[in-house]
Amino acid sequence: MAKKVMIATVKPFAPLAVDGIRKIMKGAGYELQILESYPDQQTFVNAVSEAEALIIRSDKVTREVMDHAPKLKVVVRAGAGYDNVDLEAASEKGIVVMNTPGQNSNAVAELVFGLMIYMARRAYSGKAGSELKGKTIGLQAYGNVGRNVARVAHGFGMDVLAFDPFVPAESIRKDGVEPVDSVEALYDRSDYVSLHIPAVKATIKSINFPLMSRMKEGATLVNTARKEVIDEDGLKEMLEKRPDFRYVSDIAPDCKDELTAGYPDRVFFTAKKMGAQTLEANVNAALAAANQILAFFEKGDVTFQVNK
């Protein structure tokens, strides 16, 4: 009997991406179901009863979803982050959860520089701004996105630092990037700090006032990671006490309205999460998810499993 794979996307993939998934599944003899732009979580819950595999984006795969999907064996999050999946429930039920690391990394890296240039050039207001050349950018985490940010930064003539206790210093150095041995050192030396850390227990609200206050005069903090890693009270204190400090992000904080009203020239937030919002990233992540599902069912491949 044909394996049943469901695409469940409240924010649909690009048509080109869906066509690619459809072609991959047809070639494997799998049955593809598509649930797009669904109105509420209950619709998602009600739709998964026959699904053996799920391809999702920002969709919430909760314990309730899994309870209603007795045949479910694998969930692939098309993208890097996977905090929208209940990993504990998945592990209890023997469901493998994967992500597609690296597929969105160039898109996120380019967004970092879009945000930096926008702020450096004073929102294109006609006021005198500053250049990126000769400035120092500090990367907090040096995974796929961090490496791409470093590559682009070198093209701008920037000096690049990185702090990542999970990546060997030599691996960082070989890319022409200077590793630093503490997050404090990263903030001390950087004109720009770009965040690429996940939202986990150790990082939630870890970007606080004592850390931000270490940044150089005129510094900018760039967050294309997760809003939860920012201590919003600390951010407000920083903006109040340091009139030279700027903050840009593609994930607006809960206090967005207060910040944009109080510091309109020093904060900027995109209308929605923009890191993966390119056609190329959309297609790359979708096709990677489909191919990982095939590899899982046909070969038992769990290379990108994020739960154990």
C-alpha cells in the first residue's frame, strides 16, 4: 500500500515547491495529500488520521496532532528551527522529527545584510549614515547561517568574529573568521552582533542588558534567530540608556509598539518572519524535506533527526 505523505502548511509553499514535492512522491509511488492555508489548528488535527509522514513549515505539530495521527512515523520541518514540534511527545510515540538544515541559510544571511544596510544608511532617509567596510561583525553561533554571513561579510570588507562553543576553533579559523572564547568578548569587540542561536532553555532571554551593554558605541544588534532569546526588559533598558544603540529583527518583540514609538530611528522590524522568504529557499527546503522522507522510508536514513 502506498505511503501517505501530507504537506500541512498554513503558509503554503511556492507552487514550484509543491510541484517538486508532488513529482518526487509520484516517482516513489507515494500518495500525497495537501492541506494549505487551513483556518485553524483543529482543521490540522482533524486532517492527519491517515498520514504516515508530514512536511510542515511553521505549523504546530502538538501532542494533540500526534494523538490523531496513529500512523505517523516521521515529521520533517522544512527549515532549520523546529520549536513548533513537540519533540517530547514525538519521542514518546516513536515518531522521528527532522529539519532541513542549510536550505534557508543563504536567504537568512542575505537578510542580515539587508537589515544592517537599512540601519547603517539611516533607513534611506537622506541623513548621513555609515559603511560596513572596516567594521567588525560578531556571529553568535557558527552553523550554516553563520558561515554564510561570514562569507558575505568578507565581501563587504568586514572583520568577522564568531563565538560557538560547539564548533572547533580551527574550523572557524579556516574560513578566515576569528574565534573568540566567550560571548562577552564577542559583544565587547563587535560593531554588529548577528544572532543565530536557537530558542532553548539555555538561550531564552539570554541576550540581556548586561550583555548588550558591552557593545561598542554605535553598535547594532541583528536578530534573525528567535524573539525568545531577547530579554525584552533588557532591550528596553538598553535603548533608553544607550542612545547610540540600534536593534533590527525579522521577528518583532512583544513590545514592538512601545519600541517603535519611543525609538523610531533606532529599531526596525519586518512585517513578518522573513529569513526563509525567498523562492529559492522555499523550493530548496521543500525538496529537501521530500527527499528526506523518501530516504527515511526506503533506507531508514535519520541523518537530520532532531529528537532521540
